[in-house]
Amino acid sequence: MDLLQLGAQLLKSKLGNQAAGQDVISSALGGLLGAQNGQLDIGKLVQQLAGNAGVQAALKSMLGGGQANINPAQILEMFGAAKLGGFANQIGVSQQAAAGGLADVLPQLISQAGGAGNLLQGLGGLLGGGAQNAAGGLGDVLGGALGGLLGGKK
């Protein structure tokens, strides 16, 4: 199962019957997270998360294989009220419910991507290098995008 479908499935499970069907959620989630051709770009998602100072500690934990929590307020800050509100309308839930669902689902997606070995490949695209950059370690793969977050490695 690809990450976008996994995210839609997790979000549907979290939101229950109040939300639209999984296909609608998948399409809306792809739009929110910038999926292209039906595929979620995990590197782009990590970049979005890294741009939010309140989420950086959680992101560092996720990338290190640990547990992380993001709160709904951080989701609202990251996407903005208009974009999050549009997403919520698409899937048929309140903005608060959408933010809460995303706060639970996004860390799971990043952890799943790392566990499946897809995280390094996805992040390698940030530098144009692909998975071969993994030999230099995670800090090298992330380069300038997240180097400071991971202790200044570049």
C-alpha cells in the first residue's frame, strides 16, 4: 500500500463515519500534502514539517525512529486556516476534527515511510541524489534542508 492510501485509511479510521469515503479523503489528502500523480512525496512532507519550529522536535524523534506527537494547533499553523478549512470541507468534517486527525496520522506516515525503507529514498530527492546518499548518513541525505535540525550535520 502506498503512503497516500495508507494516510487516507488511517485518517478515515480516526475520523470514522463522520468523514467522507476513503477515495475522497485520499484525493483531498493528496491535494493538501502536495502529492503528484497519486504519490505522496515524503521528502516534501518532511520539509513542510521542518519549516514549523513547533514541530521540529517531534520531527527529529520521528526521523530517529521514536514516538512523536504533533498537536492540532501545530497542524493549523503549518497549513493555515484557509487551506486546512478547505481540506476539512472536502472530507466533510470540522476544521478541528481535520487538524486532530492529521496530528495523529502524519507522524504515523513518516514512521511508516522510515520503517519501509522509503524515507531515505524520498529525502534523497531533496538533494537530487536518491537512495545512494544514504551511505553518508541521515544528516547528509537531509543536507541543508534539515541539517540544523539533526545537530548541524550537512
